[in-house]
Amino acid sequence: MTTNTLAKSQVGQIVGMTVDPVTPSIGARISGVNVADATPEVVAAIRSTLLKHKVIFIRDQHVDAESFLNFAEQFGATTLHHPIVPSADNKVSDGASLKAKANVWERDNSYRSDHWHTDVTFIDRPVSISMLRCINCPTNGGDTLFANTATAYERLPAPLRALADSLRAVHSLGPGMRKRGRWGDPGMYGFVTEHPVVRVHSETGERSLMLGSFAEEIVGFSTDASAGMIKIFQDYILMPENVVRWTWSPGDLAMWDNRATQHYAVNDYGDNARLMQRLTIAGGIPVGVDGRSSRSICGDASSFSSIGRA
């Protein structure tokens, strides 16, 4: 059974659950479900919809951190809130359990992810699924954009696809993030990983481009040549027809397949309040078209995450 067929059959079995695509390439709104009491059947339908549309949005989910955690754990083992952000810096205002306080990352308007990235690709086990719920947001601004890296790969001309299949890239919290004034000195965090530029999704079999702002250089090429090649592939990822833009309202929950997307939080809301909570699901070690897995060059992420689905 294909992913598309699976999504249709499972959604059809859930009374009241509907799926409305936001764009032809990426994104869907799910309605008629309540994540606080989601059954295994609802979770299975949500997962298959996510695999098909890459990012899903569910409105009016006014839950606390504990209920958010309980829902997330039905998709796999949750990770700690972040590989490098100290626990002492993570303030979870409504976390009931120690695990919720450790795993749910509460982010106010002092943190802004205004760069195109796939979550935590600087480690050897990037998360498989990311979830973000909106507690408070500006009346105007603060949208998030998502891009489909699988359709970007499909849209590459055949010679570029063949080139991408053969390449490896080094990801780190290096110069790309220093230019943006983030994280202080990234060298102190010690995570550097080599990934295939094209990864194969373990659940769908799709190939997708694995780059973003943590990708520093292409293995075997100069800094300038690497930057040029990364830009070529990123231009395909960020084609307007490959991107969906979401305007938040309090109670919104977004989930994205981190193995097949990049995202960007628009920094256009000044000092206006924006409060979000994020949870992530453990991911596996990515595998390239040639069967070679990612490899850690520096850093041990085992305390952040177990090994999940690649």
C-alpha cells in the first residue's frame, strides 16, 4: 500500500477527521481531531497524512505541556529539548512532570529561527518529526515557512540529481551560524557530522535533499565551490511553488517531517509577544542513495536522543 493510499484509507476510517491540502506540493490542515485524547487510530491517520503532505496543521489545540508530551510520545521516543541549549535555560511554564520540563522547549520572542534549516542536522541523528504549538503570537507577523525537500529533489534536472546523489556534506554550528550572531562560539558545542546530500526516507522510500543553514561544505570541494553548489540545491528547495506559509493563531499545532523539509521563522514582529512550545521525536542515522550512513565527526548526541526512524 502506498503512502497516499494509506493516508486516504486511514483518514476515511476516522469519523469527523478531514484533511485539506494547503498547497499542491506541501502542507495540509487536519480538522475534527483533539490531540489531548487521540486514539491509536487517529495517531496512525495523522502519521500517514504527515508522510504524504510533509507538514500538517491542527487548529484549536489548547493543551498544556504534559498533554502535548503524551501526544508526541505516540509517534516515537521524544528527545531532550535541544542538544546544546542548557536545561537551566529552558523555562516551561506549564510543565507538570520533570520529563515535560526536560523535553518540551518553551521559546519566547528572544529566540528567532530566521534561517532555512532542517532541525539539528549538526548531529548524527537529526530528529524525525518536530512539533510546535502556539501559546501566544503577534496579531501580525511571526509566520513560519516550510519547504518540501523531496519535491525539490524530484524537480532537479537529471544531471543535478546524479551529482547530488554522489555528494556528502559537513554540517555543524560553524561559520553559517556565526554570521547570524547566534550560539556564541559554535566550536564549544563540539558537534560536526557528515551527511549524504540526498537521504533516503526509511518510511516512504523517497529521496530528499539534506542541506540548510547547518550545511557548511561539500566534502572534497573548496569553500567557494561548496557554497556555490549548496546555493544551487537550496534554490530548488526554496522555489515558491515548493513552500507553504503558515500564519499562527493561539492553539495551533504544527507537525513536520524533519526528514523531508526545511523551515524558516519569519522575524518581522519586533518586540511583540510570541510564545511557542516545541517537541521532537528521535530520528535515525540518515542513509544515502549509495547505502552509506551519516557519520559523526565530532560530538556524542546519545544523551540528547535515542536512535529512532531514519
